[in-house]
Amino acid sequence: MATYIKERSFVASLKSVQPGYLAAFDFSRLVEETSTVPAGTGISETFTHVGSDEYSYLTATTKPRDELNFWFLCRRWDNGSESYEIKARHDMFYENPSRLGSLIIEDKRVVIGSFGDTRYVKLHVRPDKSLASTPGWKVQIGTRPLAASDLEKKEAGPVQIIAPNGNPLGVYGRQNFGNDWWAYISCANQNEPLLPMTTQPVQILMKVSQFNMNDPLV
């Protein structure tokens, strides 16, 4: 059993405020879209613009589809440790769009060496349709845990969000589209030797919309 800690639980949207990496957190990615406009008897014109496409991984993007809220549910576990479950409500939970799905971390399969040896690296963050608790997330301001007093303001932070594997959230695999860009939200080690690129940890600003709230799962 776990004890719900009401005064440290909250709902917030998230955005990276790391210099050079200013973007919102969303379940979407950027795509280049092309459209053609007929020109009667003349030559048709083709236009290219950057659009946003729903995606089943958590990303940082300069063109979010909506302001996405996350439920940070703080619990004290039987071993005395305290951590968050992080949940989100999104249309991709198509069985029940009102359901709060859990954020989970997912392995990336990496093939190394000339013999095709396989390793798995915890890299991606994605939503899970299950309501099952996924504890282990932490939120820190500097080197200390987020306190109830930090949630009295509409914006809190910057903070670092620490994944259950102990690594701070960052961005990975940035893809640029002119002045816009998107990247995976990563929970990999910053200098993970098995990955072709490095994860850039980011400072995160939280726009708090609810706090000191009852457990929404009961």
C-alpha cells in the first residue's frame, strides 16, 4: 500500500526553458507537408509548410497541438521512499479519452559489434493506456525535492524531472525545420555510449493549474 501526499500533488503543463531548447512537452512531432494550388491554365504552385502530427512518444516541440497537462501524484511507499506517478489525459487513450494513462520509460534496442550483439537502453518516454501505478519519478529544484510551498505560484521551477532510472529528462534526436524543431523526451544517460547521439538534459518550467488536490484515482 502507498500513502497519497495531497499537499505535494499537482497538475501542470511542462516546457523546456533550457537555453537553445525552448519548447513545450507534447505527444506530437513536426512533419513537412506539401500542398499544390491549381493555377487554371497556368502553372500550379506547390507550397511546403511545417505541420504537427500526433505521436505516441513524449516530445519537446515548438509547435504543440494543445497545452498538455500532467498529473503528478505524490506517494509515500511501504519502504519509506517518496516519488511521483506521472499521468496524462489524452485522446490517444482511445478506449476512454478521459482516462489518466501512466507515463512509462521504454527501452531502445541497440545492436553493437560485428556479431550483432543486442543491448537495451532506457531512452523513450511514452504514455501507457493502463491505470496501473508507475512510481519512481522525482521532481527537484536545484538539489532538493519539490516542496509543497513551491506549488503556491502559477509557475514553478525551473525544475529537473528525474526518471525512475535515475536520469534527468532531456531531449534526444532533435530534428530541425527552419526555426522550428522537435525531439524525443529522453531519460537516457547523458553520455550513454551505446547511443549515436547524446541526451541534452533540460530545465523545465511547470505551469501549475491545480495543487493540494485529492487523489483523482480514488
